[in-house]
Amino acid sequence: MGGLTYIDFLAKFGIGGAHPGGFGLTKYILSKENITNNSWVLDAGCGTGQTAAYIYEQYKAKVFGLDINPIMLEKAATRFKNLNFPIQLIQGSVEQIPFEDHTFDYVLSESVLAFVNKPKALKEFYRVLKKGGRLIANEMTLNSVLNKFEEQEIKNFYNVDSLYLEKDWITLLQDTGFQSINVSSQQVDFLYGNNKQEFNFSPNFEPELFEVLNKHGHMLIKYHNILSHRIFTCTK
């Protein structure tokens, strides 16, 4: 596939709500929190800005979007400009967040931790959260242990360094210092209508990216009983 990755595919296709459960699940999760117009929210790995825009529109919170991918940031910037939303975008890594300690009331991570150094990123999330601040994470989670071949196949395709079971995530969150850890695996798209997948295609994208899309579909079918997700909510 010419070195093109799953992240390249997401960026060039401009997919909003690519995380497990989709945009409907995002809205449902956020509705369970106490976000207000006084809340400072970091959308860590904001992608094309679909969730960040929703948070501002729905709650009028002070929203910041952080992403390392310039293509996604450009699409997010265009979205916010067209909507006239005062959302600040920052290019940077979740492993080294360019904000002071105790800045945010909420950190949101949607299918981001899976692709980075998990302990390092979680320590950064913990650092930038205020005391009592909330982490909301929707992340790839294995339902059962894989054999070595299966594990390597998934790691290679998604370019991830590790695959976690639910208990592994909980242990890591506890080790980071998070408390009141709640775990769920809801699929609630049907509760929130009009959640068709959003695309924002780049003008020039490689035909090979369709191969990545096909392979992604193949992986989802092959590992549909094993490759899942969990929603983790916890407090600093």
C-alpha cells in the first residue's frame, strides 16, 4: 500500500466520527457530563473537528482542538471558519500537550490513545486536567487475548504499538492516578438520528487509499468478535 496508513486514509477522506460507535455515541456520552459555558474542554486528537464543533454549538464551552495531522487540522480550521466558531486549534502531540498544568475541566479522547504511547499520553491528560476534571475516552479494546499472528496483523495495519484488554486500560488509568473509573461499551447510534458518516475528501488523494479502506473492512469482519471498544470516564 505504498506506505500509506490507516491514519492517512482517515485524513485524506476527511472522515468525521471515525471512532467506534460514531458521532451518535459521542453525543450520548457528552450528554451524561455536566459541560457548561464555563467549561474548558480539550478535544485531544480532534481530527476534522466534528466533535469540537458540536461541543461549542451545544454547550458554548471554551473548546480547544489538538491534533498532530496537518491535513485534519486544515479541515477542522475550514469547518470552524465556515461556522464562525471561536475554537482554537493547536498542532501538537497528545504525548506532549502544549498547555499548562490544571487547564481543562474535560479532556476528550476518541480513538486516539490506541495510536500513541498510552502511558505518556495519559500522564499528559492527567497533568492538564484541573483537580476534579474529567477524562472521557472511547478507545479500541480487545474482548479476548489474540494469538501472536493475529496481534501482529492488527498492530501492523493500524500502526499501533500495543493492544489492550479492558483490564489493561483500567490498570493504566489507575496507575496514572485517575479515580472513579467507569467503563461501558454502548452502541447508541440509533438514539441520535442523522448520524451518517461524514466525509470531507482531499482534492488529491492516492487511489491506494481505497486499498486501506478495503483492508480496514476486512479487519473489522475478521475480528468482529475480538476487536471492540470501551468508553472510559474517570476523574482526576
